[in-house]
Amino acid sequence: MTIDILDDQRVRVRVKTGIEVELILNDGTRIAGSVFIGKEERVQDILNHPNPFFPLRQKNQEILLVAKSAVAVCKPLDSPG
């Protein structure tokens, strides 16, 4: 869940769903974990967003910030809902 404070009076709460993915990096390293997408988003929307990094939660609960430029393949392993 993310919370955006829009101004002094309004707050927007966005609930996100974890999607299991396997990443293959440019150097061949494989990383499995979860990326988080909003209700109307797809995994590819995260990859196409202009931010150069995205968070990935590994199975041990550690959060990695992954550089999109280092990702060769992102394979979703499940779908929301």
C-alpha cells in the first residue's frame, strides 16, 4: 500500500498487489521475487514507467531496487486476483 499526501486536506491510498516474477539480468543473473502493481496496472507498466528503478521483494523479505537498464527478461510467474 502506498499513501500519497496530496495537500493538507486530501490523502490518496493506493493498494498494490504483489506479482511473482523472475528477472534475468544482462549478466545472466536470475532473481526471483515480487513486484507491486496497482489495480489497473500490469507488470509491463512498471517496466515502461520513466523511473529508472523499481522495487523487488525477495522471498527472504529483503527489498532490492533494480535498475531497469540491467533487466534483460522479466517473466511474470502469476497474475493478480
